[in-house]
Amino acid sequence: MGVAGGPTIPQSGLQLTLDASNSKSYGGSGTTWSDVSGNGRDFTFTATPTYNSSNAASSFDTIRANGPDANTFGITSSTGHTIILVALQDALNAESAFKFPMGDGAGTDARGIFAHCSWSNGVVYYDTNGSTATSSGGGRVNTSGDGNFGTNEITHYAFTKSTDGATQTIYKDGVNVSQGTNRGSAATLSAHPVTFGGDEQYLDGWDAKMHYILVYNRELTATEVKQIYESMRGRLD
């Protein structure tokens, strides 16, 4: 089963689908990016976005989009999660790509699920449970080398965390490029809005174009991540 006008994707645990190329998700004007997963979790841009209409490769120049509260996505400390983000980074900088808040929603310690995608050095940082530590029990994994986010190329990233919270994985274009074990427990998300293209700490400075976003309240398998990437390859080329 697939979303109308979009790729074939796994439906189990699907919580959000935002698709810049689907007219049901964005009609070409306005500030609402509509969820076409059937769950009604629409996002609202902080201002009218620059919309790049290009058939299956349509996108938004990044401006922060605010969604429902993080604790309404069915993601708990025992479910695991997957965030899939398809984007083209225009320039490297130190801003955030997305944030699912925990606690009071502000500051580094509120990074329930968070990514710099990428930092100004090209490294992608994936943080959970308010931790930026890479040591045992810490909540961060990050890319290196070919796993880093380059510029001017549409890239498919997937961020997964296991049901027990112990394993975090970053996939780039369907391939596992970084994985951490003993990552500690998963976060308990809070009643603060999920944001893509920035957050209340880093605001709206992520210099990228957003194409497609999926959120699951479970860890997708490597096979499922690869399936989604392969189904979208024609849009990414």
C-alpha cells in the first residue's frame, strides 16, 4: 500500500507523511504542509515558504515548520522510532533539521529526538533522550567520511532507535552509515511542538530544501529502510 502520488512505503506504525510533491500534502501556496498518512498531523510554516515546483522532486526552501506536540505521535520510551528525511543541503551550517522535544522543550537537554543534518563540518549528529554523549549510555551517534551530508545533492536519511532504546542507527541512501549500541533509554517526549527545518533553540537557519518526511513509532528494519529508498530513487536522481 502506498500514499497517493508517492512511493510504496510500509504502513505499520506510520505516524506522519509530509510530501512536497503531493498536491494533497501541499497545493502550491499557503503555510500548511498537510499530513497525508491519514493521521491528520499537519504542520504549519512560520512564514510562507519558497516552494520549488519540480514534479516528483518538488521541495521547500527550509523555513521552520511546527507540528503537533511530540507526545501525540505514539512514540514512547518503549516503542522505538524512525524518522526519514529527504532533503538537499545548500550549504553546511550548525542548525537543526528536526526536533521532537522532551522536558520543557528548550535547550540541549530537551532533545528527545533531534538531528543536526548536518553540522558545519558535514557530520550528521543524531541525539536522543537529551544526551549529546557518544560514550556508553549516551544518546548520540554521528556520521563520518562518506556518511556525511554533502551539499547540492538530494539525500535520503533515516534515523532509527530500537524498541529497547539501546541501538541507534543512521542510514544514508538506504545504507547503514553509523550505528551505536548501549545508547541508553529512549526519551519520554513532551507536550511541545515537533519542528522540522529548525527549532526554538536554533530557529530557522538550516540551509536546505525539504522534499519528504516520514515518521514511525517503531524501528524500521534495514530491509524496510532500503525498500523506501529504492522506491524513491527516481525522485532523488
